[in-house]
Amino acid sequence: MTDDVQLMLPSPEREGLGTAIAAEPICGLSPPLTVMQRSSPTHVDSMFKCFVIMLLSQYHCSLDRLYALRRCDENVLRIGTLPFQAQYGIAEIFRNFIQKNPDIQLIQEEVEDEKLTSGLHNGKYDLIIARSSMLDKNSTQRGVICIDRLVAVLPSDHSLSRRKSLSLSDISGEGFVLMNPYTSVYSVCIDEFKKAGIRPNIIGTARPESILSSVSLGNCISLLPLSSFEIFRLNGVKTIPLSPDVQLPIVVIGKKGAKSRAVTAFVKTL
């Protein structure tokens, strides 16, 4: 009696798994895998059939593991931010996201500017929250948190402190202490000076709290985001809007072409 045994690879429909895995032939054989027809099954035929069944079982186990890993990754969202969460209410945004998406684990980290962009491009972060000036050709804006503004920061007894607005030309002869050179705010300041054709007298760089202390003592002036004064309040300092206005949008940035359920869910909460 002829025994015709035919074992075929299934085509599992797995959400998030491409069909490329299911379509791969085993050991280079073209599906279906067929035990050759014989008028009488031999011991070798039986062994081969058992081997193929075992191979298919391992194949299914591997698919299950890949599926579980993919599902696990889709349920984790990694976000990097600049150290400005308190200034822009970002902690509240995170809280709302967690409440609306309890099945997604949110992992967030505050880092300085130079580590944020590299973290996005090397896959450490799914999204970053940063200033729009940090966008590059490999990233895309996914949402806007708020709009901050650059302001002139002067000692309260400075001769220009009563002005309603100041141009960069008005203060071009002053000594500036700006934010540290690795920050996006420093880059924005330098770009604005270049646009105005000004070579600023930069006498130092520092963190915002140190800058405000120096300004209050009359040692310098500065350019800072207006939101800095929500955190650092100091007597003897006056903020004056710039003319023309210099906006500092705070945005959510993602890698071009990267998509996931967690990313989509976060963007919807903005």
C-alpha cells in the first residue's frame, strides 16, 4: 500500500510579525516538505518524519518567542527629555499617558542635550522631548508641548531695564554669560547673533541658576528661556522681551520611519 506523507509549513498570521519568517523554507528545501512515496515505509522514512515533526515544533516555538518579544517591545515606551520637566509640565503629560495606557510601560530619562539626539538615533529612546532646534534630517516632529521664548536678562538697576523690549543691537556692547555650549539654547543664541551681524562679547558660560546669580550682582547680562524664571526666582534681575521675538518650541521628536503602538498612543495624549 502506498503511503504518501506530506508535511507543509504553516503560514501563521501573527500581528507584528512579517510573512518573511513564515515563508522561509527549512534547510533550503522548497515547501512542501515531502517524504518520498514508497510502496512500503522504511525505518529511515519514520525517522525522517519524526525529525520533520520535531523541526516544525521548534519552528512554532521560535515564532511564539518572537511574537512575545515583539509584543513586549510594543508595550514599552522609552522617552528621553532635557532636564526641564518642571518648567513645561512634562511630568503631568507622563501621568496622563500612564492613566490612559496602563498596559504600556513608560521609561523616561533626563539627560543633557548632547546625549539626547544620539540616544534617539541609536535606538535607546523611542521619542525625545527637546527644543525644535534639535531636529535634524534623520528625525521628525511628532507633536508640540508648548512655545517658550528667549528673553534678555539684565540687572534690575541696568540703564536698559525699563525698556519694554530690546533688540540684540541694543545690548550688543554688553558682556554676556550664556548657557553652556553643549545646550541647544546656546546654539540658538549664537544663530541669532549671526543673523543680526553681531559678534557678542561672551565672557562666560554656565547653568541658568549660576547665570542669574551673576546677573543679579551686575557682573553680566544674558539671554535665557523665559520659563527658567518659573524655577529660579531671584531678586535684582529683570527679564525683557526681545524684538523681534525669538521662539523656543518644545516638541516631541521621533526617528523618521519609526512606528509603534506605544509611540502612537503617546502622541494622541498631547
